[in-house]
Amino acid sequence: AIPQRSNDEILRLRKQLLNPTLSVAYQQPLKMVRGEGVWLYDQHGQAYMDMVNNVCHVGHCHPRVVRSGQAQMAQLNTNTRYLHDNIVEYALRLTATLPEPLSVVFLTNSGTEANDLALRLAHAHTQAQGVIVVDHAYHGHSPSMIELSPYKFNGKGGAGQRPHIGVVAMPDTYRGIFPDTPDAGRLYGQLLPSAMASLRQRHIATAAFYCESLLGCGGQIVLPEGYLAEAYAAVRAAGGVCLADEVQVGFGRAGEHFWAFECQGVVPDIVTMGKPIGNGHPMGAVVTTPEIAASFVSGMEYFNTFAGNPVSCAIALAVLDVIADEQLQENARRVGDFLIAGLRQLQQQYDGIGDVRGRGLFIGVELMQGRTPDPQKAKAVVEAMKARHVLLSTEGPDDNVLKIKPPMVFSRANAEEFLDKLDQVLHGS
Ligand code: PMP
């Protein structure tokens, strides 16, 4: 049996043995030993409501997903060079959720791998090197993805912006450069041509535009209407391809639609997926058009040892089944709307809530002191909610946005309990 160590002992061993850059959540870190639905349990059996885990999408340790993985693990796990039903079934099921012409699937083991491979596809298709990204975005941890992630290259320890990267301002209608007008999407989208022109001055053509369909690290930002349509048109006119990073927000989380880019009424050229795809099992995917996939055929094979193995595909199939059978997309829409309405009510009651925004179960609450972001308050709220056994976290360039993205089985009763506790915390602060 694995020895059960105290929190202090585990902390000491982490410091001694593990990646020295690893951080832990909370001033007094928690040790979790079990998960079920929206709940995590510490070693004393104390339950915590998980409001931030968008990876365990259909609920922690969902029994159907667990059984599916266990059964396949006991049957066979091997690479994709043998014929197997699971991978083709998964490709059929996944592409059925996507609009035409998104119909060719590459499986990977993580979101970073998906975005990395997508970059190779974009380069191969366009023969260009430039990439436009949105400020404060995060697309992955590999060297090439850090170059595409202002959150990293402009953050602590970052090496700055590389010459082949163009950065456009976040389409933030609350604190961004353009206010909340019906025109905001178009105005922000019109930043793309000048970003691409700057690249051209350096003799760099645009291969791709990477954009999350709702901004995660940017601070849980909802894209203004018309933004992607305007941006995509500009990128395509310049010969580039448009990528929707759905690693955080895909698989029904946006509520109204299965893919968050659909809220913008566009069809990307490449979609990347991760986190929720395997409910915590490491997996990612790229889906693209037959045309772009054909451009990638050069004689060199793309082979990825673990990607698309029978166990991963069995798990991912179970995730799709559970989303459909438990109507979790509809749940995200209904409970998400209820949460946003409840949060807006709290905004009326208390000073300091500048903005409440979101789609489905992807919600941000921006804490402000007048016109100044208030990260101290955000941190204090997170700690006070922890004391009430609710797990929350902060996000955004100023770290003043409460991020809310619970497992999709989050119920109206869970939402009521959360709102009640947040009310208590705001009342006391
Ligand atoms: N894209 C986005 C939008 C993400 O949020 C993340 C992970 N936080 C990634 C890509 C990278 O995914 P992974 O950690 O699975 O490599």
C-alpha cells in the first residue's frame, strides 16, 4: 500500500523531489483523496464543492466513464497501428458534433499537443510562419505554444514576444479599449488587419489566428457578437487559417451550443480540444478540414505513441454518451443562466462586483474597487469560500476575476448553495 502522509510531509517531499516551479492552491493547501460528481473529499472526509474543475467534465469519477476505461484496460491497450473499432467509432461520433467541413480527426494526449500539431497543419497549409494571438491567451506549455501565449511570454519568467507573433487586444467589452456597443465585435475584429500588416512589414505572412471561443486566462471573457466573423474574414483574406481553441470551453459547456465557437456563428478551419474530452484522462484532439489535412501529407508520418489508443477512445466515447444521456449541455444552459442571474442579483446588493459574464457553466465575476481591479478582494473571497468548503479560483490579467467552471453535473441546488455562501462571504467582507 502507498503510505498516507501528512500534508506537511507531502509539501516537504514535493519541495525536495518535484518540479520546483509547481504551485499549490490556497495558503493552507488541501489534500484530496476522493471525488464524486461536483464534490471532492479531503482525508478527513470533508466534502468540498468543486466550482473550478472543467476537466472532470461529466463529474469526478463518473461511474460510466470509469467502468468504460477499466473494461478496455483489462481487454487491450496498444497503439493505433492495429485496426480497432474504438478509434473509428470515436472519430465518427466526434465529427458528428461538428459542422462541415470539419471532418478529419487527429488524436493527441493533451491540449498543448493538439495546439502544437495544429500549428504544423497551419504552416503546411499556408507555407507561412506568422501567427496572430489574443493578448493574455494561453495555448500550451511547449516551446512553440509558449511563443503563442502572451500569458506566458509576457508573464513572470517570459522571454517576450517573438517576431513572427502578432498580438491583438482582448475583445473585452468591460475594461477593454472599446466599450460595450453593438459594434464592439466589429471594432475588435478590425484589429486583425493591422496586426497582420505589422507582420508583413517584417516580411512574415500570416499562417493562423489562434483564439479561444471564450477567453479563459484572459479572465472568463465572452466574445462580443460578430467578433470571430470579422476576425476570420480578415485572416482568410490574408491567406491564413482560423483556429478555435476549445480546450477549456468545448463539449457543451457553453450551454446554448456544443462548441463555443458556434455562439459566434462561424466555422473555424481547425478546432483543438483537450481537458474535458477524457474527463481527466490525458487526451486531446485536432479536427480540421479534408483540404488542410491533405496539405499535411508530405511523406512524414504523424505518429503519437499513446494518442487514440483503445482505452483513451473508450473513455472519450463514454464522456460523449454521458453528456448526451444526462443532457448536460442543456443542464449547463439552465443552471448557468440561473447562476448568472443570481450573481447579478448579488452585484446589485454589494459594492465591488464590477461585471458578471459568461455562457453556460463558464462564468466570470470581476471584482473592482471603483474603476480599479481588486485582486486582494478576489483572493480573500476564494479563501473565505474555501472555509465554507467551496473551491473557487481567480483569473485574468489582474487576477481579480472569480472563475466559475464546475463539472457539468452542477445542479440548481448546488448553484443555490454556492450563491448563498457567496452572499455570506460578501456580506462579511
Ligand atoms: N489551451 C487552453 C485554452 C488551455 O486552457 C490549456 C490548459 N490550461 C491548454 C491549451 C493546454 O492544455 P494542456 O494543459 O492539456 O496541455
